[in-house]
Amino acid sequence: MSQPSEIKRKPVVSKTIFYGVLSLAMYGLFFNYSSVLMVYFTKGLYYAALPILTVFAFSFVHAAFASNVWSLLGVEPSHKQPQPRPAAQPRPAGTTKPQPRVYINT
């Protein structure tokens, strides 16, 4: 491998390991202390925010880990240039829009 790609790859490996270990640690702590967490999660009032914050923390750590794994495997998003939208064609002269009509049956 060339030198620049090796330099770029090293931080990705360290981030992947960091987020992987952090993810495993979070799962381990939450499974081992699930009874204590349930006491706090079910108290209500301000404690009702704890499950939501927990989900956000898990989501962030897992997404960072997954993103770094994909980058490490070489899967990157394509950066396509957006296609310009064609200009609207003017309506030919002499044509009108259809008008709604109301009929009353008597």
C-alpha cells in the first residue's frame, strides 16, 4: 500500500476499535445492571428521559462503529453531482387550462 492511504487508514482502525470496545462495554453494563436500570427508568418524572438518552447514546455509538467498519472495508458513498432540472416548457399560445364545471341535476 502507498504511504498516504496507510496514514488515512490508521485513524479509522483506532476509531473502529474504540467504538467497538465502547459498544461492547455499554451492552455489557446494561445487561449486567438491568435490574438497577429498570428501577430508575420506571420512576417517572425527570427519570423518564433516561431511556430516551440511553437510546440516543446506543444509536450514536453503534452508528459510529458501523460507519468506521464500512470505511475500513472500503465501502464509501458515491458522490454524484445533482442533475440540473430541465426548465419548464411554456404553454403553447391559444391553449387554456381546463376549467372545472359544476352541473346540478334537477
